[in-house]
Amino acid sequence: MTLIARRSALFLLAGAAASPALAQTSRRPAGPALSPADQATVAAASAALAAVRLSQGAFTQINPDRRQVTGRFWLSRPGRVRFEYDAPSPLLVVADGATVAISDRSLKTVDRAPLRATPLHFVLRNGLDIARDAAVQRVERRPEQALITVRDRTGEADGLLTLIFTGDMRTLSGWRVEPGAGGPTQVFLRDVTTPGSIDPKLFILRDPPRRSGPR
């Protein structure tokens, strides 16, 4: 696994944890004024996200070096998501409602960050209102897609997050994370379904056992 792949996993859900300098406490100014059409698009996006309590499927992640990795995901709102990367990637990303954990099976390490300090924290919350909970930077409508780029209002999570929806605004099809430094990481979802239930154990990731020192 390359360093770029690991950093991309960190920025996927825990970008603010990658560098202490990214943790800001001052509130950022709101984004530009939105037209009525843009406001309607943002409202439709909020409704689409809030309507989904459980979701699962597959994903493709494109790292800043343009290399692709794939895997499966499970999402349970509020606050819980699991990204299992396919081999040969050793990564596993789990949010349990309070923290985000990034496990590297090859190194036998688990890094954790507060969920609130991650780019996607507000996507996993209940009662989501994008216009209220984030500073919308721009809205783009295309024949097959709608893209909404936001920034964290509080400054706790740095960089930009672009949510990508299907043209009918019913489904989140992916996102792009642009951190404060480095290239973007893009994630595309596919084969998404809404199950009746998801095993809560999927959102538990325990730390590896500590090695005992020499006797």
C-alpha cells in the first residue's frame, strides 16, 4: 500500500485528523448567495440524504495519484458507516457514531479521529439540512448529475466536499474530497440497496492487542 492510498483513506472520512494544522475553531463565512433554483437543488439533496436510514453497496475510490481501489460499504444513520477495501488494500474505515477508525491490517494499527472533525460528519447526521449545516460554495446541474460543493461552517474540518447526486436528485452517487493540501480523492457508489437491517457489529472496530514488552 502506498502512502497516497493511506492518506486518501484518511481524507475519505477523517481528513481533519491527517494534520493538526487542519483543526480550526473559528467559524468560516457562509458561501455565496444561492439562486432560487440552487436553493431548490440543495433542499432536494437534503431530503434525499435524510430519507435514507440504511444503505449498502460497492464503491470505487480514485486517489490523488489516479490509482483506483474498490470495496464495499454499509451505512446506518446516524453516524455509522463501514468501508471495506478489497485486497490487496489492507485498509478498513469504520465510523461508530462518535469516532472514525482507520485500520491498516498490514501494519496492525488503528488510527482514530472524532467524527465531528471529518468531511462527511454532517452527511451521517439525523435531520440533515445542507444549507443550514454547511456553507454551500457552488451548485452545478448537469443532464445526468447534480453537484453540491460545501465547506464546514465551523472550520473543524478543512477543505471542500462535493456531493454528487443523480440527475433526479433521488440518490447520492458519490463525492469528492479536496483537502487543504494535496489532490482530491473521489468516491463513486454503485449497486446501492436499502436493506431492512444491518448488523450493528459491522460498526465496531476494536484496537489491536498491545504487544507486551520484553521480560
